[in-house]
Amino acid sequence: MRFSSNPRHWSIAARLFVSAAVLSSIILLIAGIGLSAIYRKSAETRFDERLGFYLRALVADIAAPSEENRSQPFELGEPQFEIPLSGWYWQITRLDSTGSNIQSSRSLFAARLAQLPANGVPAGVGGARSGYIKGPDDKLLRMVERTIDTGDEGIYLVQVAATTAPMESEVAGFELALIVTFTLLAAALVGSAALQMRYGLEPLRRLQEGVAAIRQGQGERVGGEFPQDIAPLAAEVNLLLDANREVVERARTQVGNLAHALKTPLSVIINEAATEKTPLSFKVREQAAIMRDQVTYYLDRARAAVRVGAIGNMAEVAPVTAGLVRTFEKIYRDRGITFSAQVPDNIRFRGERQDLEEMIGNLVDNAGKWARQNVTIVITPIAASNPQAKKFFRVVIDDDGVGLAPELREAAMRRGRRLDETRPGSGLGLSIVVDLAALYGGALRLDASPAGGLRAELELPAAA
């Protein structure tokens, strides 16, 4: 999965993973809040049932027929009600008496409990109310109360309250367990989402690798079996590759036919003009030879342009350079020129082998023409500015000849320009290298060589 600073540039796997993680987290958060609320409500109900038990005991004592029949009036048998400010309180208030007629547990000491109606708490089933109030020590209390009418005995408000600490402790323990459980569940869901992304997008990764292998010249078709929803895409890619090869082959054939169609009449004109020794025949031969060179140049350039458009072309640089060194050692054996090359084995040219041979061959040939004793070839990879940048390698060719003045270096790379008519050639070699390198996105530069002659630096795209 690839993440960048801009979410719009995220990969499909990253988008699916982040969306699954976010949605799972939101769902778990909502479920956690809901479960916590349900558990708190359940805890309140259980707590109210406990308080209601004490409330009913007090009501039973109040509703007894006579004072003599009350065995232990207003005694609940709970020690917490006897300890001052323990957090457990009860209070009975007579409502139909004009005077103050209040009885309470010893735990209330001199304090009094507030009434829930004053806090806007509605009555529940049977007239009982439950809610929260502030206790004598300003601590939160859970309280249930009920108003009873005993007839001649009077009307009473019975209240039982207790601190919420036990309930809050129980709820806090549940929430902690819930957080730990849901955190582990979220981690498991995120991990499973990552595994699903990896497994589910595996066919797309294999398709990408197959296309990359074709682009790098390591294969001709996308192979392997794909799921039914990816298989049509792989088939279309293969059909596109076949169509591309067909177009390239057709273009090569047409260019070759055009070359033969033009070169044959030009050769006839040159041969016919050679039978005459007149100034006109000499001029015809000269211009026809120029036309033949120009036709050869542009047809070679057209062939190169067609090859550059092909997908999956790749050539090993080391074998090509070694072959050229052996060839030019034989060509320049009589002059005693030494050719040496330093080429890593892992450099590959992203293009046609024939074009690589033509570019390096023209530069080595040019260096051999002007060298005194040595021609060196050094090929090195160029470090990319970032992992996504196109990779290049550099070809440096030095000779120990007379060199070339700075003002003449640019002119030497122009088409048909020969700086020394005594040397063999058409003046198209360096210009062909410049044009071919430009077609592949590369470049050629001429500079002074440390050996004393001319240095040619050629940059070309490298296959990964």
C-alpha cells in the first residue's frame, strides 16, 4: 500500500484499507457508546431495585395498623444507614402535618434529603420516583421516593438514597473491559482488512508485474491465470500488445519498401552518370550521392522512430559494447588504436539493440578516426532524483586525439556537416546519434577529454 501527502494519489489498496479502518472504527465507537449506555441503564435499574427493597420495608412499617404491631419500626438492618454521612440514607416526612415531622436514618445526622419533584423528576409506575440529587456532603446520590396515604395515620413521603460510587465503579469496570475488547477487535478488523486487501488485490499486482515485465523487455505477453473479473482486462492488454507489434512490423515493412524503391533509381542514375566524364555527369553523380545519403538518413530515422514506439524493447549494454570493441579493434588494427571498455553487467538499454549499436558505434568510430593510440568507453548508471523518475545511464567515450574547439562542437553534431573533408564519412554519424538519442529521451554532449582529445557523453534511458 502506498500513501502520499495527497489522498487523491493514494493507491486503491490504501483507499480500501483506510476506508475499512475508518468505517470499522466508527461502527465500533457507536456500538461501544450504545453498549455503555445500555449497561449504565441496567446498572441504574438494579441499583433502583435495591433501593426499592429498602423503600418497601419502610412503607410496610408506616402502613402497620398500630404502633404496638411494629416489631422494629424504621430499622432496615443495614449498617450503612447507621454510620454518619456514610452515603446511605433514608428519610420519612409527614406531609399533612403543619409542624416539622421528619424521621431519618442516623447516617443523615442533622442533614435533610431534597425532594425529587423539586428537580422535575416525574413519578413512575405506582407513584414511585427515582433520580439523582446532591447529598449532605455534595456527593451525587441515587434516590427513590414514594408518597403514601395511610388514611387516619397521615400522608408520608418516604425516601431512600445511596451514593452512586458502587454503581459508577461497576460501570467504569465494564467500560474499561469494553474499551480493551473493542480495541483488540478493532486491531483484528484492521489486520483482517489488510489481509483482505493483499489477497483481493493480488491479481491486480500480478497484472501490473506482467505489464512491467513487458515494458522492460522481459516478456512479450501477460501470462498466468486471473479471476473472471480481471481476466478480460489481461486479455485486452495482450490484444493491445499484439496490435502494437502488428503496426510496428507493418511500418518497418513499408519503410523498407520505400528504401528499396528510392535507392534503386538513385543507384541507376549514379551508374549512368559515371559513364560520362562531362561536368554535367559529375554534378549529377554528386547530387545523386547526396540524395542517397539523405534518403538513407531519413529512412533510418523513420525506422528508429517506429522502433521507439514499440513496447517491451530492451537490450543488454555490456554485450553490445564488447562486440563493438572487437569490431573496431579489427578496423583500426593497422593504426594500432587500443579500445577499452568498462561496462557493468546489470545495465540494460530501454530500446532496440540495433539503435544502441548505431549510437555507440558511431561515437566509437568517430573517436577511432581521430585517436592517436587509445579510445576508452566507460558506461555508468545515473542516480535517479526519486524512485518514480525515469532511469538513465551514461556512456562516456574519450580519445587522445587533437580534440575539437568549443565553437566547433555544436557544428559537428549538425546533419551533413564535415569539419575535415580528408577523413572518410558522410557527416551524418553524430547527427544520427543526436536524433536517435532525442527519440529515446536522451542527449549527446561533446566536451574536452582528460586524455587530450574529444569526450562524447551520451545519456540513454535504462530498463529497470
